[in-house]
Amino acid sequence: MSRTDGLDAVGLRDVLARGDESVEATIAETFDRIDAVDPRLHVFLNTERAYAERRAIELDRARAAGEPPGPLFGVPIALKANMCLEGFESNCGSKILAGYRAPYTATFVQRLLDAGAIPVGTTNMDEFAMGSSSENSAFGPTRNPWDPSRIPGGSSSGSAVAVAAGLVPIALGSDTGGSVWQPAALCGIHGFKPTYGRVSRYGLIAFGSSLDQVSPFARSVRDIELVMNVMSGADANDSTCLDEPPLEPEHARDPSSLAGLSVGVPQEYFPSILEVGVRRAVEAALATLEKLGAKLVPVTLPHTEFAIPTYYVLATAEASSNLARYDGVRYGLRVDGDGSLQGMFAATRAAGFGAEVKRRILLGTYVLSAGYYDAWYGRALRARALLRQDFERAFESVDVIAGPTSPLAAFKIGEKTADPLEMYLSDALTVPTSLSGLPAISVPCGVVEVDSTPLPVGLQLIGPHRGDARVLRVARAFESVTEFARARPPRMLDARGAARGGRA
Ligand code: GLN
């Protein structure tokens, strides 16, 4: 079996020179590219070259000994810096965890390793996954390969750019409110958030536990399916994990026809803040779905406007509780302060957390506090139920829902940092789905020209609970008749390691 069997040409083959070269050579090339590109784009917080080389040699030996290769044999992958692999630094983009090396390996990472994948490092992210642009990373932002003066989206910024810049064919992000499919849209790649619970969260450092979900980036739907099938499935270490069958059934059908499928188009997903170019690209994409045989049906998701406030109550409440563990005793940074125990807690957290994380801990503590709990947290839970019902009603009459992934294309670094509320709006079209635990993918669907720079636009496809395979089937049909997934950042076109253009 060739090393690239089962992996799409636009995915792995783009990175590998020859399908049957040694894994060792693949890893050497991968690091050449990382060395050339990373200084400009700041993708990784940590690379693990010695580890990757050791694993490559082991895999080459196993192949020579006739062992059957796993489905991700020799594939270099990048992990977001909130994922645990024993010995890798997972600092969550935070000073409080700088230098923290995971003492154990996440279930989903172990499954990737068992399938033959080679983790090459941990990627930059908004601190504790709180943000939409990577500007909340304590270690400086990642840059968008389409225009390095712009943000790549977030919070899984480094993983998105690792794939968009062709450093690795597959990278993992985590999604709490859009952190994978929003950066996928802004970087012109695929990002898939599965149904909540499809992938074990054991070994994913928590932000909002009722929302967090491990989610992959890739350059083709086929690669997304492959990595999902490797990672999914029950895990005794995560009781919220579903025991779902592999994603295959709906893919066996003719991928080039959507006859008989109805696509709901929610009016609320075309708000006035939508950038004109984004609207145009998404409307054209909807017309393509129609040409493939799908029927477009207007639907309404009437509580959409409450999604952002609901999310920022619930996610901050959960974060304030999850982040209580960073107290200077068990993990990472310790600052002695006035010498008392309380003083050490306070000094450690004051020095270790950045402004956005502190803002969210304060907000989350407030909404959970006695006297305010029901007015804020209880109410937000009720609003979450209404948002979920909106989707349930819509899915009574349609198979999938489609719209723009992000209301805006990539914006300039620094453009929105002064106003957190404006930054929160970039999640307006992703958080309703996250709050409802539904599967969604962003697929590249066009470009918008801003200041004569082409910037990618993403089409989001949302499915009903456990409708992951259906979402991927529609995405695959769209991908099969369009060229957008093959577009590369212009400055990356000579990409085999040569760093050309792109003033950072
Ligand atoms: N941008 C959203 C936030 O800041 C979502 C982040 C995420 O999905 N991790 O919380």
C-alpha cells in the first residue's frame, strides 16, 4: 500500500514530494518548511523535531518489517497547545502554563499515534482558547498566510495556519464557540466541528466543558473523514463521549448529486453586518448546491440574536470554574506574593493570566455568584434550550442548514482589540451551533478582494444532532464541483520550503 492511499491529493500529497518516500524524509521536509515559514507566520509555540524524527525511524522500520500501515501512517500533524501528549509542552497560549509538559496522553492523540500519525509540535492559540484572532495569545499573534498583516481567526489559529500554509496536511483545533470553523473560513481550508461528544475530551485542557470539542482542520473533506474516524468513539475516561459508528454510511452514496436533499437558509445568518463580498460568495455557493440538486428552503432561527450573550454567560461561567485549578500549587507558574497562601494564589493568577482570561473569570464568577445565579446563569441555560429548539424545529423540514461561517473576512491585526464586544460579534454565526452541540463544517467557497488582496470566504453547513456524516456528504459534493479548496495563499505558492514574499 502506498503511503498516500486514502488521503486526498489536495491534502497529504501537497506536502509529500513522492508518495512512497521514507517517513524520515517526509519529516525532514516538514521541518524544513516549518523553519522557513514559522518566523513569518508564528504557527508553533513548540516544535518537537527530535521526537518526530524518532517516530519516523520507528515507522520506517515497522514498514520494512512488514507491519501493516495505519490509516494515518507517517502523516505529520500539528496539535493545538491545549492538547496533551506526554512530554509535549501544552501551555494553552498562557504564561501561567509556560513550560508545562503534559504528564499523560489524550485519548484522541493516542488514537492518532496508533494510526501512524506523527505529531510535530503544539500550535499557537488565544490564551485558553478565549478569542477569535490569536491576539489573546501570551506569545504574540499568528498571521494569516493570505495576508500576514491580518489575523487568521481563532482561537485555534496556529493549527489553521499550519494547514493553510501547507506545513502539515492535518491539524487539530478545539472548538468551544467556533474556534475551528471560523479560522478555517478565514484561512481558506476545511474545519469540522463534530457533534458534541463524538471525540473524547480526555486530555483536552478544559475551557467550557459543555461546549469543548476536538475538531480537525484539513484541505479536503476526505482527510477530515479519515481523521474523524480515527479519533471518534467511546472512551471510559470521558463519560460525555458518544459511542458513534464510523462516518461512512452516507458517503457511500453518489457524491456528485444532492438530489432530494433540502438545505435550510436562515434569514438570521445574513445580517446587515455581513460583509458584501462574503454575502456574494455564500449566495453563489447556495446556487451551486441548488445546481447539484438540493432544494433551498428559507428557515428561521429566531433566537439567533441571543446566542452571543448566552454563550458569553455560559462559557465564562464554565471557564471560571475550570481555570480555578491554576493556583500556583499544581501547575506551571508560581509567584510568591506576600508569602501567605492566599497571597501566592493571587500573585500567581495576576501575573499568569492575560487580560481577556481575567475578564472572563470575573464575568463567570459574577454570573455564578449567589444572588445573581438565577438571573444570569439560570436564564442563559433557558436561552440555550431555546436556541437548541430553533434548530430542532428547522431540522423537521430540512436536512442541513447553510450560511456564511463568519460575517467578516480576515481583519487586520489590532483592528478589533480595543473593543472586546466587537470581537465577540465575529462568533455570531458559530456560537448558536456550538451551544446546541451540533455538527458543522466550513468549506472554502470563494474569495473577497480587500485592498487588492484576495481573502477566503467559508460556507458553513450545519447538521442535526449526530448528523455528522450528512454534513460531510454535502461538503464533499460541494467540493467535488468547485475549485475553492485548491486555492492557495498567493504568497505560499512556491511553498516547498522557500519563503517568498509576504512582509510580516
Ligand atoms: N471566539 C470564541 C471565544 O472567544 C470561541 C472560542 C472557542 O471556540 N474556543 O470564546
